[in-house]
Amino acid sequence: MTTHNELRLLPWSGPEGNPCYLSTEGSGGYLSRLADTTEAAQLEMSGELLEHALEVLGHGEREPNDFRLLVKDMAEALSDVRRVAISRGRRLPLADPPAGEDGH
């Protein structure tokens, strides 16, 4: 049986919006590579959106719909980046506690 830490949270959702996981022991499989590529694209797009947001905020008056669209896009990008961070965080090896924290 696969433990929780061996399940990779994929950067997309299932048909009903539920998270998708991949049971894997490595990163060489097709779905792992596809997930890596998708994560990289999501991170790149969020960086471009951040640059756009800074431009919009620096240019005086804007229509309310401009800000609504920007906030909607930023919320989607933040959701993607959060999912990538959770997925990658779960795959990090557990660190040993620093000396002295375990009571010795």
C-alpha cells in the first residue's frame, strides 16, 4: 500500500473539482513528466500575471471590470501556485530535528 507521502498531488483537478493524485516511486513516468511540465507552465504564467498586475496597479484610473478580471486571474494563479507548493512540499524528504529539540 502507498503511504500519503508517496502520493503526488497533481496540478489539475478531476471532473468534479476533486484533487488528483499519482501513486509513484519516481519521477520518470509519463504522468510525472506531464505534471512537472504543467507545474512549470503554471508557475511561469503566474509570474507573467504578477508583472501584469503591477503594471495595471501602476497606471492610474482603471475600469472596475479591469480589476475584477485581474483579481479573478490572480485567484486562479494563486490556487495553481498553492497546489504546486503543497505537492512539492509533500515530496520533500523529512528533515531530522535540529540537535537539542528532541530533548537530548
